[in-house]
Amino acid sequence: MYLIFIALLALNVSREVLDAFIIVNERVILNNDNSAKKLQTAYISFERDFNFNPTKVGPYWEKAQLVHQLSDEMLEYLKKLKYEVIANTENISFSAAKTVQMSELKSKDNFTEPTSYFIGNSEDGSKGKAGELKIKINEYRKKMTELVEPVSGHKIRLGLKTDGTYYNADKEAQNWEMHNFYNTILLADIVILNNLVSEVYNAEIDVLKSLHEAIGAEDFHYDNGNIRILAKSSYVFIGENYEAEIVVAAYDTTQNPEAYFLQGADSLPVSQIPKADKLNCSNGKINLSLPAVTEGVHKYAGLVRVKNNAGVITDYHFSDEYIVARPSLTVSANKMNVLYIGAQNNISISVPGIPKSDLFPVISTGTLKPDLVNGDWLAEVLPGYRQVSISVKAKILGKYKEMGVQVFRVKKLPDPVASIANKSKGFINKEILIAAGSIIPKMPDDFEYDLTFKVVSFMVTIQRGFNVYHFKSTNAKLTDEMIKNIQTMNRGQNIVFEDIVAVGPDGDERSLSPIVLSVN
């Protein structure tokens, strides 16, 4: 998966791509953690065989310990490279590089320092750390291959190949060093190194399994078991399949376990087995594949029934949950991300597959509260800020995860348009004008918010011959004096409403454009 994102480096590295690297890295780390647990169980099982029959198992157990040593040394070397390239690029200490999170890195998209570190001064990268890493990988692969037992029926998948044919974006041939580490940003380097950790774990698991199988597993029987659920991903899209491998770490090979599962359940009591679906089990492995049809959090539970060589049945229960999301695309015009001072700005917040009740947004300044009418959110911002941000956390599988931050510009509300009798210019009947009685400010037609402004004062100007008369009101209504003078106006005579002052929900006074009317 990570190679897909590396290909994107030919483009501008956007924030979305950087975030994608972080997500991919989290999944790689999760898989590595699962592999480490799987290996721990395998070594415990191997050691139990050794204690049961040291003479038969001894030679294979010695090789297994060498496999563990070689793999540990390779893993430590990969960690050292990762922390060194982070320290060099971020200009921090080696110890600080061990604890810094990918999301906290300041030079996520820096490729100059990582390239200098891995490629060095050599034209093909063979003299830099990438060349050193290639040698280490080839040595490790050679030694691991020598430890594989030829009598094992297990197909070995060592991976870690460095002798393939590689090409750059211009279809020019490259070696392994240049293909992976030349002009590669820091985030991509971290993902590449963590993926190499995955390949080391896979190699260790396969070689260890070949040694274990070579012993003759039919000679051993176990009276206890351990179950692991190894999901490819706990977050899938509609139309895909949620896939997991349910592994029985120890079992009696003369008795293939029985496995059952029930969707939508937290547990599977024995009494509910008739309602459950039976799963196929082969060599202690159960593959579970569930179609992702409806979005949301889905759970399942089951049990694996194991019979030992004495005929005693033991049930081992398992349960897990996963999220199904609808593929979505968000396209927005950046300059339209505006929140208005004094308005209850309607904000829609959603994450595919996550219920709204599990979303927890926070605004950097101002207030953000649920809109009880339509289920969205209402944001109110304060004057004195040019922008605010809203960050969102989601509760996923019992843990809180940062889902991102959206930045909004803060602007004053636009001025309303003053009118009387629904007119701000043109001709009007004086009886209709008097009947209207007051000036009403309205927001522009293309403004989406329904807000109310209040006129607090205005001036009426009427001209008769060479004389100009001014009348003032201290609210939105026509005064008795204004009405008296309007009644005596003649056809074609102009009346001007000016110096109109209105106050909006933001508390600011606004001077509105005048209303110019002619009596007809």
C-alpha cells in the first residue's frame, strides 16, 4: 500500500497525502504488533515442544533461537535507521526521535535531509545508508534461507528482495537504493522502514514455522489453546469485505477444531451455537470474511471448540468489532469557509461510518453547541479574531482518534438593505408609504442566514420649492411630523430616508444606504 503513496510524491505533497501516510503507517504498526504477538505465541509453543522432548526437538530449537537472534538484530538496525533519519531531519536528539509522533513532525515533507542521509554523496546511493541497508537485508535473507528446513511442507515467503527491476517516473531504470530513498520525504521513509520491519517479522514467522513443521507435529498433543484475531483492517468501505484470520495457537493436530460465529453479538454462549454460523478450520486457522453492506460499527462473537487427545472438549471464545464506512469525497471552495460574528453559524460535521454521537468537535475560540433541531452544530464566534479552527475527535472501537481540523475565516455580517413598504427606490403611493409606517432592514437575497437587524434612527428629507425640510426619528417608525408632511406631498415630489442606523446581532451599529422614493 505504501508504494501507492510514494508514487504521489511526483506531485505536490498536499496535507491530505501527508495525512494518508500517517494512516498507512498506523496500520503497518498495528500489523507489526500483531506479528510480534503471533511470534511470541509461536516461540512459547516451540519451547514447550523442546521441554517435552529435548532430544528430538533440540536441533530445531537451537536453530529457532538463531532465527530469533538474527531477526532481533535486523529489527534493531531498522529502528536505528528510522530514529537517526528523524533526528537528522527534525534537528532533534536521537532519544527525542524515539518518542516523537508522526503527526508532530515539523518536517514531514522534507526530502533533502532524508535523501542526504540515505543516498550520501554517491550517484547510485550505494555509499549511503541505503546501500548499507541493502547489504544488511541481503545478509539477513541469506542466513535465514540457510536455516529453512528442506523437509518442511511449508512454503517459505521470505520477501526482502532488493534485486528487482525498478523504474522512476520517467521510466528510467533505477537500483533498489535510488528507487526507495532518492527524493523521498521523511514520512514516506518512516513508512518504508516500518514496512521492512513487517517483512522481517514475516520472514521470521515463516522460517520458524518450517522448523516447527520439520519436527513432526503429529508427535505432540496440547491440552490448552490460545486464540488471536488478526484483522486485515478494522475500517472497511461499503462493497468491500471485512477479513480476519482467527488463529488457534495450540491445538491437538489429530482433532481439527470446530469454529462458530454470530454477527451482532458481544459473546456466543454455548446455548446459542444453533443460531451461529459454522466456519471452516484448517491447521488451526479460521478465515472469516464478512461483506460490508451497511455503514456503522459492526460486531461479532464466536468460539473455537478444541478436543485434546484425552477427548476433553474446551471452548475458547473470541469477539471483535469493525467499522464500515461509505466512500466519500469532500470538495470545498477554501474562500467560502467563513463564520460570521454574531450569527449562529450552522456547521455540519460527519465522518463516514462513525455515528454523530461518537464525534466530539471543539472550536478554538467562541462556542460550539449541538443544533437540537436538525442534528448539526451551531458555532458562534467572537470579534477580534481573523480565523478560528474546529477540530474533531472520534470514538472508534473504544479509543479517541483525531480526525482532522478545519480552519474558518471570521467576517463581519454584511450590511442589510433598508426598505419601506418593500421599496428602497422608485415610485410609491403616499398612502401605502404611510400605512407601512416603519423602515425594515433585510439581509441581501443571496445571504443564507436568517438574521434580524433593528433600525435605531433615521432622517427624512423632503424638498418643497427651494426649501429643504429634515425630520428625525429615534427608532424605525415614521414620526407624526413625518406622516403629516408626507400627506401634503405632491405627485413627483421626492422623499429621502437617509442617515439610517441599524444594529445587528453582532451589536455593531451600521450606516445603511439611503432610500430614495418619488410619490406617484
